[in-house]
Amino acid sequence: MEHSIKLEIPFPSNRLATIAQRVINVDKELKTDQVKRTLSVNDNKLEALFECTTARMMRVSVNSFLEMLTMVTRTMDQCDPLSKQ
């Protein structure tokens, strides 16, 4: 794949980063022949590696990921009292 980007998203704890990884991993990429997304947790960071065939697919995939991440972190803030520690 021609295009790649790695994002590192810090969380207050390893537990919250792992929860985010598990929740986001449920939603698979729709065009697996054009986009490969790999999520991992390193300490308290969620790491996302995107490999795409085109810049357009990169933009679409990363944008979708960030929207899901926003939803997950807002839910954590509302429902998990430990997320604010």
C-alpha cells in the first residue's frame, strides 16, 4: 500500500486505551482491499496504523476512525468515573 500514517492517542490509563481499542476494533474497515487498520496499545497510548492504496481512502478512513474515537471518549467521560483520574 502506498500511503501510511501512525497515530498515537494518549489516554489517562492503559485500561482506558485498551477499552477504546476493543470498542473500535468491532467496526472493521469496509474496503479491506484498499485500507488496512491496525490498532494496538502501548502503555497508556492507543496506536493506530493506517495503510491505504490512495490518499482519498486514507482521509476517509482516518476521519471515520477519529469520529469513532470521539464517540468512545465522550462515552467514557459520561459513564466511567475512573476515566477522569
